[in-house]
Amino acid sequence: TVQPLNMRPDMMIFQMPVWAPGVYSTVHYGRFIQDLRALDSNGKELPIEQVTPDQWNIPNKDNVAKLTYRIKDSHEDGASPEIGCARIDVNGIFANTEALFGYFDNDKGIAGTIIFTMPKDWMIATTLDAATDGNPASDPAGDARFHQNVFNFDDYESLAAAPLLIAPKFQTADFAQNGVDYSIVAGGPGAFPIDSFQRLARGSAGA
């Protein structure tokens, strides 16, 4: 669910990215959008016109209060690099956030807040800025950094550059090198040798 605040154009444009970050491959993330709906403040559904595979126009004379949509699991798409797609299944989510979120009116400078709703025992890891400070003393289940669920971003580019892992459990390891703090997060099978990976990563960071 996306709630655009203080935006009152005559025609609102919702856009999903075309390119995958880092690998510079054409993906067309709009093709993974399902059941897109636009609603006004009274819950009335507004008309939507899809004008390109990644762009939708929404007449805004009644003021768009929110958009709702679903994202298709795309990691086995085959037409695009898996690293640029989203893995979404019963075991959690791994994705670059631009595979999940679009932007409005061709304006990537709009700041925003994301609230993730997930099972309370699940963990989340991302490079987005947490909206609140974690307090490990009040988090007996584990490191409070990985139990935040509200995050801020300054603009769409910083959002698109943030990887996201949400899962029932994952392994973590930290180290500091040359005054920089690093965190390693490993999802998937618990047999991943994160301790040896940490040692290798520390050596690479110091190189």
C-alpha cells in the first residue's frame, strides 16, 4: 500500500523502474505488478490507464489517497538477472527495494517512510535508515537492529540502492575495519559458514 501525501496533480503518474541497479540490465519491473488499484479518501476506486509496461496514469481530480498492488515473485523469471529480481515465498523476501516500490510523476526526489508488517518473530535487514533507534536491552529475542520495521529514505535513488532481507531467521556477524563498521547478514540454510566468511571479509576490507 502506497500513500502519496500532499500530491495533487491533475494526472498522477505511477512508475516502476526499467533498469536493475548494479547490473545495468533492462528488467521492466512493471510486469511484476499485479492487481494495481487507486483509491480516493472515501475508498472509491479511481480509473487507471496503463500507458507503458512500467507506467500508469491516474486522473487525480478526486485526489488519490492510496495505491494498492501485489508483487509477483520474479527470481525465476529467466529474462533478467536473478540479483535484480525479487524472491518472495513462504521463507521470506530477498530483493532490491526498487523491485517492490515505484515512484510518482517522474520525481525521484520525494522522501518517504516505509512500514513493513510481518510476523513479530521475523527479522529484517536493510541499509535503509531505521526510523527509531534500536535498544538491544529491550529486545530479548535478538539484536534490535534487525527487528525494526519502520524506515525512512531521502529520495528514490537511496531507496532503490537498498537491499532487503525479511525472514524468520538469519545469521549475522559484525566487524570493524579502519574505523568502519560492517555487518554481514546471511539468509537461507543455517549451515552457511558465516564465521569463516567474516574472516575473509575482514581481510578484504583491509586490503
